[in-house]
Amino acid sequence: MVGFGDDFDPFHDEPDEPDEVDSSVSAPPEERWYHGRLDRAQSEERLKQFGKLGSYLIRESDRRPGSYVLSYLGRSGVSHFKITAVCGDFYIGGRQFSALSDLVGYYTTGSGKLPRYIMGGRTFSCLDAVINRYKTEQILEGHTLGNPVSKRTKPRGVIDLNCSYLYQVDESFFERPHCFQLVERELPCLATVTYLCSDAADTTADWMAVLRPLCIPQMTGSPKLSNVKFMKSLHLTIMQASRLPSKIVPMPYCLVSLNQVKTCRTRPKPGPDPVWDEEFILDDIPTDVVMVTVVVYNMTKRGKDSEVAEVVIELDSLPNGEEVEEWHQLTGITPVGDWGAIRLRYRYFHDLIMPCEEYNSLKELLLDPNLEAVQALADVSHRDRLPLATSLLRIFRNERREHDLLQRLTENEIEKEHETSTLFRAASLTTTLLDLYMKSTCTEFLNAAILDTIFRMLESKQSCELNPTKMDNPNDACANAELLLRVLDDITSSIFNSASACPMPLRYICGCLQRKVREKWPHDRFVRARVVSGFIFLRLICPAILNPRQFHLLQEPPHPVASRSLIMIAKCLQNLANLIEFGGKEPYMEVVNPFILKNRERMINYLDMLSNVTERPEIEEVRTKSEPSRELAQLHHICVSHLPDLINKAKTQLHTFKNITNYAYDFVFLNYSDEAYCKRQCIKKEKKNILYYYYYYFKIKKKKKKKIMLGKNDLLSKYCGKVNGTRERIGYVDLILMDFLKNWNDVNFSQSNLSLSSSLSYSSFIQILHFLSVLYIKVKTKYLRKLKDNDFVKEKVLSPSLCKN
């Protein structure tokens, strides 16, 4: 909307002498256009409610008594024009009228004849007429119009990147995604913030990648080596607060700042014990950030929101890579008094990202078709399940192999499960991966399937609530049930008709699930439907109905009535997807049972149709931009943090190595010589672990200074290339172990050893993960010692305790 002040005069450049106006024109009746004394907002509201372009009214100015204002609704919004009253006459636009009715009559009948443009004392109907005239006539003495200059965006200002800092802006801050900010600090006490926004995440990432190296202050603490950088990220969940002063903070919300730069905020909740439970992911935190501040504000209807209390967290005080949940005491605007406490959960990660080629061996190990290394990590990193799943999914999506990852893990889960009733019900790495994958790829499917119903519930004044304890009036039960059944009919039809919008890789995975459970439970008629509905409904459609904002379907959470209606809809759909009716525990829900019985076969047919993709689809969508080295560094950090668990896991399976000791002798001694020396040393130490033989083998090779010829197909050949002119020790061990595993399938086992092959492979991969973790610590230390002038390296990495480890 375009708005002007009451004293705005669009013809203030015209001659002071007013034009003579024909007073013979007639105006509509005064009661139709004169509205007495109104303020600006009231006049705009009336015109907008009327809603017709060209509508107008005349009112007495609330700012200057005795003057009048013409308010007009045009294409660009409501405009206000000053009418000056002097000695009984009225002036507007350089014209004089003896009465307001004459003014209205003139502009009612003659508005179409008014010139749109005035220049040089002449009037023109359009800009082209102005241009054409002054192309031939001199606009100044000796000058006419020449070639036009193309339109350019008017600059808003100049930002000096030499004193600027680049920060992300969370979607919660402006209720819109893909934003970032530049904070210009020419003086320590003066900061100018410029917010920028794009239409796509890729565009934002590109802009930030270009601008970040140019922000000189933030680059002072960055590594001086190419392709090496520090990674800092914080996953912060603001859970709740308690004992906030209710008189001062009736409607609190939290605002999160990095080095006093605002980045994200929660929604306001009623005090004094608000529950927010909102999660923020702050990736790529600049290296200059040393603290995070959570400030509690009070939202006011009028005026500026007031800052009430805060908690400051030093990043250096947080444990690296561990999830922490604790209460923090709030510090108020005055040091005296109890300002309450706030409960936070956070995971801080700070590490060095090495060049991508340094992680090649770990990457290829993770991408192995058997996924033994992935399963080993899943078994030891239960607390790190979400970051592990996030990094794995990004790595496999970058390689266009996400359906291989999901297919193999889901099949492994089915093989381990004994009861169909608990299939995929527990939280695991597999279910977490599928949750993340569906949430990132199924937005279009959800829009087609359920978005119309969600909007319908938001607009409806009637509830679908059936629970008598939650209804305001028990007499509404019948009407609510009728509405619920109508909505259920509509949403099921919408879901059943939207199968084509479901991503093909997900449909292929559903097909693999059906075929696998059909093989394991051939006599269970419903298991093939329930295994698919367990993901499509239990983990996608129903959660999206319950929390549409979390799935980016809405920007605001539903109001309470709509929220209860959506809960009832999701509850009924979940029972339909499970192919079960409501029982005696919830008798008020039994009215929905006829709907479930009527649509049970339709649901089975829909799930079968959704899963009828048998060929592995090609991934055609644009790949998400990600840094493989970043995700691999995250995985390596998880490996290092769970090194004791990996070692213990390997020790529990040493019986496998003992059972294959004879084969190990043959393989190592026949392929790598020096049999007599190895036998003497191994018998002397009485060790049965096959990796122990490899260590002795390595010592022999080092003494004789022999080199291992690396084939182009060897898994670790890329990493075991020359590093500073020599080969890495641990690379020899990995190479032999991988050679051993590659030849494992070619060996003819006795019947007693056949059952041990899978255990051997799994345990061997655990050992490899252990070796790779140690290897990368050594390699990383090389880089860190080259960066020893960096404060983080001095304080954290090259500390005596870490060097000792």
C-alpha cells in the first residue's frame, strides 16, 4: 500500500495562481462521500472494506482541524490528498472551489481528462509523449534526449566487507527461509546490519560461499592451508523455562544470538512456565564466534518488546560432540531477585575438516555394498543416531545411492525381527534415516495428499473432537462426528489419488519392504500392507497432519480448535493404516469403525499400488549441495568418540578369529612370506587375533624396506599413496586386512566355519573402523601442527592430554 501524509499535494510544483473551475458540474449527495472527522487508519479501513477501485471519501483532518482530506482507493492502495480551506474556499491541486460539493463534482466528472504528467508547463498523457517531444525539442539549450539508459536496481547502500561479518539467519527469525545477514562494524560500539534473502537454498549457499572469504575480520582465525578449515556447529533446543516473573513476562519468547548478533527466535508462549521445545541448527558458525546468548523477551501488543533476562554460554566450555541437557539460571535486567531458569539441550561440534581426499578410505568403506561399517557405527552410537543418520544420508545422496542405503538397512532390520507387531516400531538408525529422507523429499506428496484438509480445518469454526472430556458442550458430539466422517472421506480420497506424487525412490523402497516381508512371513496376509503403512502413515502423513509447520506445510501452528481436529483425523487415519478398529478403551471413537471397515481394502490396494515399483529408479532431481568432507569429518568424529566401544565390540567377537586361526596362518604366510618369523613371534606371544599377525608382518616389511604394489582396485590405494614422500604405516595394515577380506569369499570352508563368515566380516569392519579412526587422528595432527599458531589448535588440539591419546 502506498500512503502519504495528510499534507501531501501532488501538484505542489504548479503555478500559485489557481485555475478557474467550472462550477456547473454536480456532485453525488453529500451523505455518500462526507464522513466527518476520521483518522487516517479508519478511512483506510472503510475504503478497503468497500473494496472497489476508485472509491473515495472526504473527511475532516484529525491533525489540522478546519482542513479536509480526500482519501482515494487506487490500484496502488489508499492515497490521501490535502484540501486547504481558506476564507470559505477550498484548494486542491492548484484549483479553487467554492464548496466541497463543487470539488467532488469536478473530479467525479472530469478526472479522466486530468493530465497524468506535467513538464515544462505542458501536460502529457503518458511518458512516451514526454520522451518523443523532447527528442526533437531542446530540453536544455543545445541538448535533446538521446539514447535511453537501461533500468538498473537502485543501490540501497555500500557495505564495506573489510569490516563486515557474515552470519546465517534462521527461518524462525523472519518466518521465511534462505536469509543471511552482513554485520558491518566500523567501530566496536556501532554496527549496521543488512539482511539479505533469496528464493532458494542453493542461491543462498552460493552467495555466502562467495562473501565469506571477503569478510576480512572473520578470516583472521581461519586456517592458512588450502582446503582445510575449522567446522563449528551447534544444535540447540530451547525446551522450557520456569519461575519467570509473571507480571513482567506474561508472554515470553527467546531470541538466540551469536556474539550478540541475532539469528533465531522462538514463538511466544504464556508464562510463567512456558514450554517452547523448539530446535535450531546453527551450521557453519564463524570462527570468531565465542559465545551464544539466549535472551528472554516479553512480547507486547503495542510498543517495543522488552528484554527481561538472559543466559550466556561460552562455546569453549561446551563438550565437543556430546549432547548435553541442563537448566541454566537466568540473569535479569537487575542483579537482585530470582529471574527463573531455562532448560536447554545442545550438541556443539568443533573440529578440523581435512581435504576431501584424506577421507577417501573412510568414504569407500562406508559405501561398501554390505554396509558392515554403517551397521558397526549404528550399534555403538545410539546417542549420536541423528547426526550419524544426517551425515550418512548426505553422503549417500551425494553419490546417488540413497535407495541402496535404505534398502539394505531395512532388509537387515526385517531379518533381525521376529514379530510383525513390533516391526520398525522402535527407534533405530534405519527409522531415523527414513524419517529424514521422507521429510526432505516428500513435500510435494504431502501438499497433494493432505494440505487442502489442513486448510479446511484452519478455516472451520466447528471441531471434529469426539472426546467428551475435551468438548465444551457434550451436545456437539453428533455434529462433530458427522464433520469428522466427511473430512475422513475427503482426505482418504485425496491420499489415494496422490500416489503418483510420491517420490519414485521411496516407492521402490516400499516395494523392497513388501517383497522382503512376504518372503519371511508368507502366511501373514496383512504384513505387506502394515510394513509400508508403518512408514508412509506412521512416520510421514500422520506426523505431518499433527505438526504441519514442522513439515513446512504452514508457517504458523494451527489454532487450538484446528489442532484438536487434526489430532482426531491423524488418529483415525493411523488406525485405518494399521487395519484395526477402535476398541473398548476409547468407546467414543467406535463411531469411526464403519469408516475403517469400508476403506480397509482400499487402503491395502493403495499401499500395494504405492509399492509396485520393482526396478531401481534413477535419481533425477537436482542434488543438494553439500561438502562430503564436512560429513566425513562428522563421521570420523563419531568414530573417535566411540573408539572404546568399537574396541569392546571387536573383543566380543574374537571367538570368530580363533576359529579361523588356521586359515589366517595360511592366508598371511602364503601371501606375505616370512612364515617362520611370524610363527615364532605369534607362538611366543600366544596371540590368536589375526590383526596381531599383520602387525608383525608390517615390522618385517619395514625392516626389509619392501614396498607393497597397490592395484587400482584396492580399497585404500588412494589413501596409501605417497604422503610427504613416504607411505603411512597404518595404510599397510589396512591394505592387508582389506586384501584378506576381498579374498574371504573365495575360500572353501568346512561346514563348521560357514556360519562364521558373516561374523568375521562384521568384526573385521569394526577393526577397520578402529584403525581408520587412529589413522585420521595421526593425519589430522600433521595438519594441526602446521596450524599451531591458531588459538584453537594451541588450546584444544595440541594439549598434552590429547597428544598423549
